[in-house]
Amino acid sequence: MSIDSQKNAKHSPILEFKSSTFSVPVLVLVSDDVIAIEQQLQDKIHLAPEFFKNSPLVLDLQELNKNDLDIDVTAFINMIRKLGLLPIGIRSGTNQQNQQALKLGVPVHTSHHVTAVVPAQNLQVPQPAPPEPAPIREERETPVTTMITHPVRSGQRIYAAGDLVILAQVSAGAEIMAEGNIHVYGSLRGRALAGVQGNTEARIFCSDLQAELISIAGNYKISEDLNGTVLHQPVQIYLQNHTLVIKDI
């Protein structure tokens, strides 16, 4: 190898950090009864073992701490790992809970909404605000529709910032996600998650429903929850009063 080639190799980047958006289940605790929680988790895993196998999980303690309930985070995380789940974060925990998580290599996620507290001595009498200029109307870019023409195979994950249209089948073990609607013009055997950024108006359309999991804005059903009358049928799926409705097309 020449000296110039060695210099180029030395200065060539070998890694790159990129921002990305992906969907991770959040486990919200409202009870400190670890035995009862473990039993319910085992029941859920038994219903959909392939979905929960090695599944990442974020632990949310907001409701627990709001009701002044405490839990041994160390013991709880160890219990989750024994069940085959992979905790990748904790949020809304106390300082003690956060430290317990960090000692086990579980990152601490901050809440999205933070309220700043201003000391009373720093408060000032507000002055009349100057008149606000007329708002400028901004043209928002229409989300692009992503179209996939080939089958989505097991293990593949596809994410669309707008609507997602798939002109082939989605195999078992595959996962498709979209911030908007999902259209599958073939068999849907994998996992389909629409409205992943909280869009409750999103819908899922498919020609042949055989899904392992369907979800809209975080509200989901697994295959065992699907009525036999809708399986292998062309259907549309939408959200009504926080409940998934599956209707024939």
C-alpha cells in the first residue's frame, strides 16, 4: 500500500452518528406489586412470545411516583431481563430510581415537557407587551408517501414519515411503521404500526389480514385478539374511543 493510500485510509471516517426515529414499547407502571406485575407480563408474553422475545422496553414510573408508590428498580429490571425483555431506558424516575437504573446500564430518559420553576424573589411585574406582528403563514410540506413494490421479508423493518404503501405481502416477523396510514395490497402477516407519532386519525388497510400485531397511535392488538371473522379478509383498521375497530372493506 502506498503512503498516500495509508494517509487516505487514516483520515477516512469509519463511523457516523445519525438521528433516527423508531418505535419502542413503553411499560407504564401504576402499581408497586411486583409479583402481580410479573404475572401479568408472563401472561402477555405467553400470548405473543415472538413479539416480546428480546423486545426493547422503556420503563415509565410517572404514575407510580405520582401516587407516592415506590419500587425496587434494581430488582424490577432484573426481573424484566429474566423474562426475556431488554430494558433500554427509564423515565420519570426519582434520583434514587435513576441511579439504580444507571448502575445496571439502563439509560435515563428525560420527560418531553419540563416546567421551569422561577424563585419568588426573581419575579417581576410584567410590562405591557408590544403588539405582535401579523402571523406569517408558512406552507407546510406534504408528507411524502413511501411505496414498496417488493415483499417485506421476515426481520425487515420499514419506517415511513408519511403514508406507507406496500404492493406486496408483509411476511411474518417483519415490521412496518408509518407516521400516517398504511396500505398493504397483499397478505399482512407481520407487525403494522400506523400513526406512530401519535396520529389518531391514521388507518391501516390490507387485502388479507393475518397480522401478528396491529397498532394505531400506540393502541394495539395482537393476533390472539383478532376475531376469526376478520382473518384472511380485506379490512380497514381505525381508532375509535381509544379502541381499534376492524371493519370489512
